[in-house]
Amino acid sequence: MTFNPIAATNVLECKNIILDHNPIALDLGSQTASIDNIFIKNLIKNKQINNSQKTNLENLSNKKNFNTKDYFRSLGFKEYKSIDINGAYESYQFDLNKDISKIYNFNEKFDLVINNGTGEHVFNQYSLYLNFHNLTKVNGVMLNILPFIDWINHGFYNFNPIFFADLAASNNYELIKISLANRNGAELKLDNNNFSILFEQIKPHLNNSKFAKMIEIAKEK
């Protein structure tokens, strides 16, 4: 999987709302960094970061090469780990189609758990989201970045926004943010008073909803 600008920006947002001073993060899927020094420098200019993060990110931007773990450490994460069946980047070599707490006796919990371009490739969605739930601390943050508009045969699934609304409602999660975005970091997002727009149905014979208009803007831009 690719750790791109939209993932990097959202991880920063997550870090800044996590209460633990020494948080630990887990990626569902090993991530190859596709952010560069220019992105890091723009991040320093445009986003809310503290002094420690600014210093760390400036040091990171001066490196010729850096990886995803380096980025997480620069933001203030004490640890960064990943799970991937291929074992890349020292990942835990677990199959997310299975309940990893039972099959691998893995019960560690994390402040931030990330599903960035992984979930669509896991056939057993029940096990995927069971693992997601079990790996996240109470009051921890779950971050999903997954395909939606115009992604055909990329994986087994595409994910509609209402999936996350009902997932949250049925598990007593707080839905903090939901948006449409591209990999380069551009986002269309609503405040939580207007989340319901994202859950309107769009049908071929009924496409005059506010959400349909939002979809058209996303495609155009």
C-alpha cells in the first residue's frame, strides 16, 4: 500500500486529537511512503503543528530518504507498527481474514489504527473490522482511507459513506470526520451537523440530492 499525502495529513489530524502523550499506531497493511520533502515543507506551513512536531518535520525534510515510520515518529508517535501477510517493512505477518487475537494470540491495543487502502483487498470483512475493533484502545482513533468513486476492480469492495455511519452507530463509536478526497490531499468535507448529506441515496433515476451534487464536484475537481 502507499502512504500518500491524504494519509499523511489525516494521520497528523488524528495525532492532534489523541489524548495519550506517547501514543502508538498500527497500520493494517505495510505502507510504502510516497510523500516527499516538498510535501513535508508545505505541511509545516499549512497545518496546525506544535513546536516539537515542527522541529522534527524540519529535520525530516532535510533527509534525502525517509520511510513511513520516520514520519510517524516525527509527529510524536512513540511506536509505529504494521500488519501485512507479506511481512514487508517488518510487519506482523498476520492474515486479516482471520481473528488475529485467537489465531496468533495477538492482543496489543493501539491509540491509532489505520486502514489505508487495505480493507478492499480483504475478503472477510467481518474479520477485518473485528480485528480493527479489537486492536483499538477505548477512546482510540480509527482511520479509514478507502476507494469509492470510479475505482473499478481495484479490490473486492468499494465502500459507501453510509457503511461507516452504520458501523459507528452499531458499535457506539463517535464519527469524528468523513470526507471525499484524492491521494494528493484535496478534500471535500462537511461539519458533523451536515454528515447526513453523505448518507443520502443516489440512484440513476433520482440524483438531485445534495450528496449527488457533492459527488459531481468531486469528479469535476
